[in-house]
Amino acid sequence: MKIIAMIPARYAASRFPGKLMKDLKGKSVIVRTYEAALSTGLFDDVFVVTDSDIIYKEITAHNGKAMMSIKEHDCGSDRIAEAVASMDVDVVVNVQGDEPFTDKESLVSLIEVFRNDPNKEVDLASLKTPIHSWDDIKDPNVVKVITDQRGNALYFSRSPIPYPRDEKTGVTYYKHKGVYAFRKAALMDFAQWPMLPLEATEKIEAIRYLEYGKTIRMVETGVTGIEIDTPEDLEKAIKEWK
């Protein structure tokens, strides 16, 4: 099984423009993320795929592998699909460019989903982590996920799901971490499908896979890491970096 990592990277992030080029203890956030993915030793290859000359030059200047997108893309899956279309690969892992603390243990768990799926019933695997703060549960910037008994995703939402009509049930809420592993075929299907109303409403690309009947296996992890979405996140990352 050939497995590669793709790191989609946009320069013009709406909440924190240029965040991937911000300094994190002597290197940019995107270089730190690239090196973290590479250092796991899990992948046959690691690429950054970007629409930015600045990011492309940053990665190649640090002896990394980068690819320029040809088309404009609305989401990371579309960007990666274009990049891998002509590649002979089985599984593509999408590592978010703003997560320099990406950990090996979680990635191993994602890859194991496919190694333990000889009938190829699972199209994608992704990560979830428990949420213990009600502020986070209500926060629309924190995407929540609910699953069936097998761990397959039923739905993703920016709203609290399930709705806590009965707060005595003790249900655990889960945050969806935007790290995916795709079978290449599922990724190529995604790129051909038009966006449907649920995805358009929530602005969550994983919903498109569900709307078209794909199976997403969610893997629980206790590693929260630090996603750099704001200047405050960057300050936290600088303090945490070892």
C-alpha cells in the first residue's frame, strides 16, 4: 500500500492572513508542519500543495517538496485531488498546514483503518477528540461530529450535536480534527461532485462525502495539539514549542 501525505496550504487565510508564514521558533509554521509530517516516517512521500508562490518558495528553500495548484479551489480536498490525479498512490493523508504539532500516534491510527479494511468498506478516516468545555461545544468555529456504533460519521456540524434536550444522559461531545486519510478513488470522486445544500450551509467539506454516500471512519484521539487559527494560537504554540 503506497501512502503519501499532502499538506494543502493557502496564504490568504481569512481569520489570520499569512499565518503559515509566521515565525515559530526560527522557522515558519508551514515548514514546521512539513517537517513534523516528514519526521513521522510513515509516508512514501510528503508534499505541500499551494496556490502561493511565497509558500512554494518557502518549502523548496528548505529542501522540501512543493506543488503549485493549477486551478482555484474552495477547499483542501479539491486542491489535493488535483495534485494526486496522476499519481500512483493508494491512500492520501491530508495534514493541515496550520498544525505543526501533528503527532505520529494519531496518524498511525488513521493508516491502520485502511490496513485493517481488506474489503475496502471505508472510504475515508478522520480524527475526533472529546470536548469538555461547553463554550467549545457552542462555538461555531469548532466542528462537531457524531458517529454510529462502528465509529462511522453520521453528521458534522458547527452547532452542538446532539442537541442536549436531556443533559442527564452523559453523552460525550466530539470535535472533528481536520486530518483526513482518503482512498484515492474517494478523493477523485469528491472533486467531480457539485456541492450540495448541507455542505454549502455548514461550510464543512466532510459533509459532501456523507451526502454522496461515502463512509467516514472516525478515530478517537486524546491529542488535541494546537491549530494556529489566530494570533493568540500562535503565541500559545510558541510557548509550547520544544
